Amino acid sequence: MEQEKSVVKKETNLGSIRIADEVVSIIAGLAATEVDGVAGMSGGIAGGIAEMLGRKNFAKGVKVEVGEKEAAVDLFVIVKYGVRIPDIALAVQENVKQAIETMTGLSVVEVNIHIQGVILPEEQKTEEVRVR
Amino acid sequence: MNILNRILLFLLSLTVAAASLLVLLFCLGTFPAPVWSNELVYAASIPESIIGSALAFLISLFALYRSFSGTGKSPAARGSSLIVHSPTGDVRVEYAAVRELVDRAALAVSGVREVKMKMLAKGESVPLQLYLRLILSPGTDAARVSADVTARVRQQVEQFMGLKDVPVDITIAGVSGRIAERKHRVV
């Protein structure tokens, strides 16, 4: 079985605690989509195919670089039409930073946001109906 | 996919189809073995076979390269606009998002049929510069439309991206009576 990439967070006399990189990605992805104004994450072709096959990918649109104590995050986001992008981006940065620091204890050095697209309300509704 | 790639793909598909059909006929024993061997020896002796095989091989390599190189222009090649640079991180708006905003603004102006956009972004010194090519409907006042489009695009960019006084260069590329298909006319 392929060993997933992880960081040794803590070593105690009882053993070690490892946090997989994917965990940090999922935390960041969920924190980003919680922000009002964010329509979703942009996962590219691979992400789209995985979703078509019915596999939910909570780490879609997230790239993380995880070290022993720090993490850097890149988020590829699609926003709703009508929102002010700098305000949304700031909210996403704060939410993601707080979520990762709270849940993993890692210090987030940077959260870069890449706005990949703008989605209109009727496009959003069509996607919601499809998944219910 | 552009026209050249379509033609190459067509030729490659035709070659593969012909070759697989020949193999199928051979396997089914449609023609006697001596006939096949004679034809193969003949084919191997003529220069056209070498040229054809070499061309097919080169086209296959090209198709292989294209299949791994993504869907054409990468987002990085089209550019992204850096709108926020802070200790917390950077915020970039990719071409597709800017395109959506500009399309909404420009196509809302009466007389504009089609919009083509290029953008230039060089970091903090030039966060965004837009070059629009407009196709107008016949009888439209080009000067009025240009001024309207510029004002609306700047207002949209300022409202949604927080960038003020973005340079917008307008070129009237043509006149057309055809109504361009628009994905969404209303929000």
C-alpha cells in the first residue's frame, strides 16, 4: 500500500501522531466553501471526472505545502456573481487559516487565493438540483 | 481543438482504421497468405511506404504530446491579475473570471454583438489592463458604444475586483448583423 505523505506532528512515549497532507487539504477546502460568496472549488479535469463517477472530493481545488510546524495553502475558487472579490478572499483566508491552525496546530504562513471563475445564480441552482 | 489538429486527428484515425481492417482481414483468412506476402514485399520496396509510415509516426507523436499537454492555453499562459498582495497571502483573479465580468458589462451595451478580450497583468505595477475587440451591429454609433463599454467595464472591475481606473483599450473589429449566442442574458 502506497504510504501517504504525512507530517510527524508529535512524538510521545506512546507513539507518534501523523497528519496526512490530504487532511490539511480537506480542512482548507471545507473552510473555504463555508464562506458566503464562494460557489465552489475548481478541481480541473481530474476533479470533474472523479465527481462524475460519484466520488466526493473535499480536497478539490486545494494545494497544500505542509512542513513540521507550518503550512502554506493555495486555493482555486469559483465565486458567485455579484460579490466583491477582495472581501470574499479576505474572509476565505481568515477562515482557512483559523480552521487549519485550530485543528492541526500548524502555523499557516500564507493562504493564496486564485479566483478561477464566476458563476451565475441560475448555474448554481442547476448544479444544486442535480446533486439532491 | 483547432482545424489543423482536427485534420491531423482525422488522418491518424483513418490510418489506424485502415491498418486494423487489414489485420482483421488477414486474421480472418480473407486472402491467401502468398497474396499477403507479395503485397507486403511490394509495399516495403516502394519509397511511398517509408514516407507514409514516417508521417504517421510523427503525427502519432504529436497527438501523444497534445494528449498530455492539457486543453490548450494554460491559465498561466492567459494570465491572472494580482489584486491583493498581503502578508496573509496573494489573491489572483484568473482570465476566465475576468472574462465573465467583462462579457456581462460589454454585452449589456446596446449595439455590441460580440466581445473578444485580452488582458495584461504585470503584478502590482500593472494589476490589470484590458484590450477589447468589439463587433457592433449595423448603424451603431461606435464612439458612444466605446465610451459606454469602457465606463461599464471599469465600473464592473472596480465593484467586483476593487481595482480603480483600469486601462481599457477598445478596438472596433467589425460590424455584424448576426446575433451572438449568449449563455445568460440575465442574472
